[in-house]
Amino acid sequence: MGERTAPDSGVVDLGIVSLAASPHWRFYPMEDRLIGRPLSGVGVLTIIRLEKDLVPQTPSHEQCMAVALEAAGYDRDAPGSNRAKDYCDNCIAGGESFEVGEAFARVWYRHCLDGMIAAWYACPFERAKERSVIKMMNDADKMVATLRLPPPVA
């Protein structure tokens, strides 16, 4: 599938998920994931759908974060920084930031009755404090908060 530029703050159906996309990002829907690239060119946002039974029906933040970290390919035992978690409408969502080798990564999850989503943004560690990169991470935080799975096909 080809590149899609996000319209200004509208909800966009990108195959495996829909989200309120920032106009500062381009998205590349693939068969099993969605790749987002900020127009600045620094970093990559990856979004995947996970099996909802990878965690208990009423999971903790730690259980969901462990599954999201594994999906991202990050082997982390210690909690990250900038920890966030939210419970809303039978869903739990959260995120944490990590230093992973030469990279900075922010990892998120969303677990609801309809399924589970994991997302992560990664960029070179030395660029993570740049104003434009911080803005893109803030955009990513906002977009991830709007992630929804498509309704089941009848």
C-alpha cells in the first residue's frame, strides 16, 4: 500500500487501526502494521494489533506494558520514565519512555474489550531532546490516545 498524508486532525481509517492523525505525519499502511514518519524525517512510529488474550481480561499496566515492549522487540525489566496510564470506557492505556542502546523509544499500549494495540516511536537518542522531535513525540502521544480498532466485519 502507498503513502498517506494525514488530513488536519481528522479520524483516518488506515486499515488495521483508525486514529486522529496529525498533519505533520505521513502513514504507510502495511499488512500487519502501520508505519508513521514525521515530516521532519526523525524517528518512526510503528502501530500493530495484538491478540487480546496475551494478557488477562482485566490486566495491569505492567502486564500490558510487558506485552507492548515484547512486541516492539525491547527487552526491558525496569520501568521506563514519563509513565502514563489511563482507564476509560472498559479500556486501559498507557505508555513509558526508554533508552534502548543508541535509541530513545516511547512505547504505548491500548487494551479494550475489542482487542489490544501496541505502538512505539523510536529515534536516535542524541536527537530526542530536539524541539522538533519533542513536538513529534507529543503528536504521537495524542494520536496514540485516539487509536481504535476497526469494527468486526459481519
